[in-house]
Amino acid sequence: MSVLVLMEPGDPSRQTLTLARKFGEPLHAVHMDAVDPFAPDALAAILQTAAEELQASAVFAAGTERGNEVMARLAGRSSLPFAANCIAVNPIDPVTVTRLRWGGSLLEEALLHSPRPLITVAPHTVPIEAGPEPTDVDVKPLVAGLDQRDLMVRVSDHVAPSHGGVSLTTAKVIVSGGRGVGSKEGFAIIEELAGLLGAAVGCSRAVTSAGWRPHSDQVGQTGTKVAPEVYIACGISGATQHMAGLKGAKRILAINSDPQAPLMLNADYTVAGDLKEIVPAISAEIRKQK
């Protein structure tokens, strides 16, 4: 039986294919930009019709913000159960899924009783493996047949962050600050280091709650989930919610005055001390090398 996958640009969708292939072949794809601008109800309607026409054994999507939103709406309109943020699946009926809970601090194994499982895959938790590529579904007739009510909720505009800079979602290096930075003005040294490294600036939830940085800069369970080559955490204790956003990071450097802070204990490299002295010193050394 065929498997339907909602695809979007980036590694998370490629990782999703690894688990989708476990449900059989051929794979068929509906792309997120089938409806532009983004309209989650319209995409859910397209997926529902395509899944029925293909008699799909399962529908998959990456567990991104948009992927989870579309799949939740598909579950609502099709009255089928939906398992979000999975890291492993067993297609034997009833389907067994392992998924991340509580910001990734807990793994839940559950049975999914459904004639057509709806599953999203937690980003950066499954390797990209070689295998058959999905065949694109001809969505033109499906788009043409959309009910106008399915287009009522849609993106109307994109507003760039006022501070500009590199996007957290695509950054190879992120310099992130927490409560230990001390103030909104204290982020000047974080921005300076990020500028020298060509990095994005991130922050913890405590920082956005204090109004020092916009929510678009927040890394974590309720912010952005990131996957940089290097994540530099300055003055961040490392609460579970923040760590949930770092699972895709290849290397973590933590700078904190408390050597027992959770993030210091989980980092690949640590510097114990005053970040207001350490961060400018790193910036000065980088300038010497340029």
C-alpha cells in the first residue's frame, strides 16, 4: 500500500522519509507550497483527498510547526488519531510509535489504533537514509476543488525581525544568551560575537519573558528548535524546555558562572566564569585572527 508524505524544504522532511518507508511503497508526496500562501486547512483538505484516492496506509509529515499544524487539522477533519513528534515506528497492526514528551525528557511508547495512522517525526532525531524517492501527487485538480472556507486561515504577510541577522532555523552557529546576560543592553556582547562568527542570536525563555529579546529569538520547546553545527550558550542554566530545542545541535559550548548548571553538565565544552569577561575576550581573540 502507498504512503503519503507532506514535504517541505529542509532536512526534517528527508528524515521523515526514513520512517515513512517502513510503512511500504510507493511513497507519494504533497508539497507544503502546494497552497501559497500557507493555508493549513487547505493543505489538510488536499491531504485527506489524496490519501483517500491513493488508499494510503499512513500519512507522514515532519514535526515542524507547520507540519504539526496541518496534520492536527487533518486529524480533526478525518476523525483519525494523530501521533506527533515520533522518533520510531513499527507498522505492524496496531501501529507502535515512540514519541518525545515533556520537551524530550520522556519517551512514550504508544499503540495507534487506526486504519490510516497520521504521524509526524520529531526533527533531527532520525537519520536521513537512502531509499525510494516519493512521487509527487498532481495537486492542481485538488487545489482547484478547494472550498473557500478552507482558505480563510492563511498567512497574510511575513514580517522580518526588526533586528535582522541570520535565521535561527538555518544558522550553522548560534550564540545564545540567558538570564545571566543581565539586561537587554547586555546582549550587545552577544550580538558582537555573533557578528564576528556570522552566527544567529538566540535566547532563553527567561529573556523573552523579561522583554529583552523578541520571541522569534527564543530557542526551546516553546520557541525554535535548532540544529546548528555549534551552539554557544552564555548565561543559560539549561532548563528542560530549553534543552528540548537543542537536540539537533552538533556541539554545545556553555559559558556560565555556575559549573553545576544543567547545561554545563550536558555541554561538549564548558567555560566557568563571568560571561561579561569571557565573551568579549573571545571576540577580541577572533579579531586578532582575522
